[in-house]
Amino acid sequence: MRTITLTVNAKSVTATVEPRMHLADFLRETLLLTGTHLGCEHGVCGACTLLVDGAPVRSCITYAAACEGADITTIEGLDDDEIAARLRWAFSHEHGLQCGYCTPGMLISARDVVLRMPQAEERDIRVAMSGNLCRCTGYAGIVRAISRVLEERRQGAAASPTNPRSALGPAGSGHAAPFAAAHAAHPTHEPEGRSARPDRRPLPGGVRNDALGASQTMLRESFTVDYPRERVWAYFARLGEVATCLPGTSVLGTPTEDRVEIHMRVRAGPIVAVFEGAADVARDAAAYTGIIRGAAHDTRSRSATRGEIRYILREEKAGAATRVDMELAFVLTGPLAQFSRSALLRDIARRMTAAFAHNLQARLAGELDAMHARTPSAAAELNAGSLFVSALWSRIKAFVLALVRR
Ligand code: FES
Ligand code: FES
């Protein structure tokens, strides 16, 4: 058993919980806050969505023990919230609910959309809400209700974002474990919106991609490999080999110098996604920058993604090493979109980058061997489900360490 102290709906709560009890059960069974509903209990349906440190989170896949010090807001805590009140009214008037089972989670996600995406159009709303499932309404009334509240606010004074989270997540960021760059290829991670390191110049063009709409997720990732920039730059031109440095990725057909088609397998909890798609690459040799634009879909989970990666290679260690700074902007749709606002997605991106950096370093070290290989082999697939356990364990470890240091 573990004793935790956290804030729930503005009240401090101390309780003893089983390490494996999830937050939704803790709220419903210990605190009797039954407004948080449980549907799938797999992080898929969104019924259990609530706010942790102001960001929407699936409480069925969040352990209560990991919420030490967190600020939790359930639907009961939004009784006096102005936007939640307008959304409740609009859901009622636009027939945005029937049985009401999905409604608490819908309202919490909708409130986040209203705060974060004041200019959202119908398509943006549908994408942003695609991680909340409703078995009754057909969604039309829900989308109309959110549009109505957004329109009201556009007519009034609140047409710019009022939520300090101008970028998404990470949820519970005040309690996230610091990323330990223990990998051989020294990956580092910097969530969008945090202050940049002093030597960090912005990439040309910035990270936001207007073509992706208001619901895009933006991330920054960096890693360093122990090879000179010219060598890394030359290797990046070999698209087939570079693509297969991504875990679970193999190349379809023969890549050209500016296009590669790939097959990528990712496991995220109960969902196994097998993405197939293509990426177009444009490089600027003078600036050591590149832009990768791609789209892929997964026929199994009916998820799809499209996005853009900008990268720049910078010299380090007096030219002996190269740091690769990347900015990613992408949109996920379908069942996997449920993860687009979660810390889990950032953990996946972080681990993907670490694995990519490790594989790239290994390929550079054995470059001659790789040149003689007929087909670069795909690195082992990434299991995001195990990453979730690992990320959670990291947070619990950080919490225990903080206690010990007190
Ligand atoms: S009950 Fe948590 S996402 Fe379905
Ligand atoms: S209103 Fe019944 S599940 Fe959405």
C-alpha cells in the first residue's frame, strides 16, 4: 500500500492506495466521485477523461499512486466553470447526448478544445475529439454544441487561447520524471513550450504547420551521434537505410533520392498498428537542414497520420560529433488519436528517437557492412504498451527518490 496526497477538485486529499489501483477507481470507489465514468478501461473510449494539472488524461490508465502532488479536476469540479456551463447548455440544446455515459469525458475534452483551439472549425473539432467515443449520438450534436460555444466566444472577448497550454501536454508535467539520457547516442528531449537551451537556435520556418490544422501535436527531439556532420549528412541521403533505423520499420520498393515508402509496426497497449505510407524529403546542403513530409495509414486500427519533420545538423565537440535537432508536427486520427494528448505519446516519441539514434550510430559504425547488405533490416518494433509501464515506473521511481531526499 502507498500513501498519497493530492488535490481533488480544489480539496487536499490524503489516502492509502494499492499501487495498481487506477485513478478512476480511486476517485469513484474511495472518494465516491462517480461522475468519472469507466467504459473500456483500456485507454480507448475516453469516458474516464479528467484533468491532471489542467491537461486531459485517461484516468483508467493512470495509476493513483503516480498522482502524488497532482491537481485533479473531475467533472464534479467543473460545476462552477464558465466554459463547462456553456458546454452543458449547448450539449443539451444541440442534442449532444442521449444516455449520457460518454458525456463527462466529452465535456472535459470539449472544454480543452474550446480553451486551446479558439478558431477551430468543424473538421478540427472532429479530429480533436476523435479520442472520445459515443455509442448513441452519431457525434453531429456534439460537434454542433462545441462549435456553438466556440462561436459564442468568437463573438465575445475570448477569441484567443485562454489556456496557458498553447501547445499540447505533457499531462501532469509538473510531476513527470526527468528524462535520463542514459543511451549510448545521448538522446535529449525538450517538450514544446519549455524554454530553449541557451545554444539552441530555432529551426528555419518554426515547428507549427498550418496545413495540419489546429489539432496538430508538436514535439521537439534532439540526439547526438559521435560522427562528424559531413558524414551524418551524407548518410541521411540514403533514405532506405535511414528509414530502417526507426524501430519496426522496413522499406517498400526502392527508395529514390527524395522519396521512400515504408511499412512500420507499432504496438500501443491493446492496439497493434501497422502503418504503410510514403515520405517526401527535401534537403538544403548549405544549411544542413531537411524537411520530411509524410502520410501513412493503418488498415487494422483505421488510424492515420500525416505530418512533417524538420531537422538540422549542428556540429558538436569541435566537429567530432553531430547533434540532430528535430521539430515534429503531426496529426493522428482514428483510435490511436486517443494518445495524441497524452504523456504516453511523448514517451513513445522520446523512445523512438533514442532507438533511432542508437541504430543510426550503429549503422554509421558499421557503414561498410551496411553498404554490402542487400536490404537494410528493420529494427525491432517498438512496444508502446511496455513503454507506458516503463514511463509509469520512471515516475514512481522519481517520486520515491524525491521522498528520500526530503
Ligand atoms: S475507460 Fe478510460 S479510456 Fe475508456
Ligand atoms: S450519449 Fe450515450 S454514449 Fe454518448
